[in-house]
Amino acid sequence: MLNAVEFKAKIKQGIIEIPEEYQQDLREDSEVQVIVIKQTTNITKSELKNERVIDDLTENPAKVSGFLSRDEIYNRQS
């Protein structure tokens, strides 16, 4: 007899965590049938790579010298 449950989850390091409300019905080492339905996106590999670069730069800003500061940019002289 099959008993189906449905939930959304994120894959973290190759592991799908089962929500607590369903864990009580599963014994350790029990066999389950898993169907994964992946949400599709229209992001290309190039866009995904750019997104990672932006994330990396946000977390670790590049230090560059020789550029105008914000104050220098907006200091208008007539």
C-alpha cells in the first residue's frame, strides 16, 4: 500500500530534508519511492555564472584604487 505526501524542499549538498511532520511516519532504513519534479527556469548557464560572480563580489568586494569616491563624483564645479 502506498501513502503519498507532497512537500517543497531545497536540495542542500545532495540531500533533501523531509519536513518534521512527515518524519514520524518513516522508520530509519525504510524504503521509499521518490519522485522529483524540478521547477524550470529560463536562466542560461552564462546568466547563472554571472549570478554567482555577482554573489561572490557582493560577499567579497574588490578593492580598487584610482577611482573617484562618491563625494568626488557628485562634487560639481561650475
